[in-house]
Amino acid sequence: MRHFVVGVFLFASGLIAESFPPADVKVMGDLRYGQTSNAVECSSASPYYAFVFNGKAGERVDVVVKSEDRRAFVAIGDPSLTQLASGIGHVTVTLPNRGPDAEAYYIVFRDSESKDGRFTVELKKLAPETSQ
């Protein structure tokens, strides 16, 4: 019984991250820090769209997904498509420490209401946070 209670607590606390099924993610290409994608026509028929970028442990990543008339759900996924952070239109996250080598991360997005839309994706690397 104790293991069940701990499992429920972890799930309720949000410590178990959501994963995106690879079959539900349509990869549109790659982005580098400082780049903005061309406009992507997103159909409600595809659950998620994504761009891939290379990142290293400790880098602070800032992503903005824009549309003239729609709002976007946006998330950062690790190499296994496990969600690290999410938001509406904007997300910032510090990449986890998984070793010294760069890894592929995913910017996963779609219309926040699962409707058709046209979006651009902007990827930036921010300066490290300083503790005070």
C-alpha cells in the first residue's frame, strides 16, 4: 500500500512528466539558436509538430511560437520526447545535466485548441541565471 501512495503523490505533484508518442509528432526540421522557422501550416489532423535542436546541459533555452490569429501550445521535449516544460506561446527551460555532449531536444507545438493554424517558431539561448 505504501508504494501505491507514493506513486499517487508523485503523479499528483507533477513529477512524472508527460511523453509525446513519436508517431504523433511530425518533425519539420531543425533549428539553431537565434533562428526563426519559416511559417508552418499546422493541420488539426496532426496531433503535434516539432523542430529539433542540439543543446547541452545547463543551457537556458527560450522558445516563442507565434501566429497572427491563433495561440500555440508549446513544449520542450528531451531526446525521448519526454516533456521538460510547456506553456502557451512561450516556454523557457534550463536543459538537464545528462553529460558533457550535446543532445537532440524537441520543440513540440500545435494550436492550443487543436485547430488549423500557421505558426513560426523562434529559438534562443539565454544567459545563465545568476543566484543572488
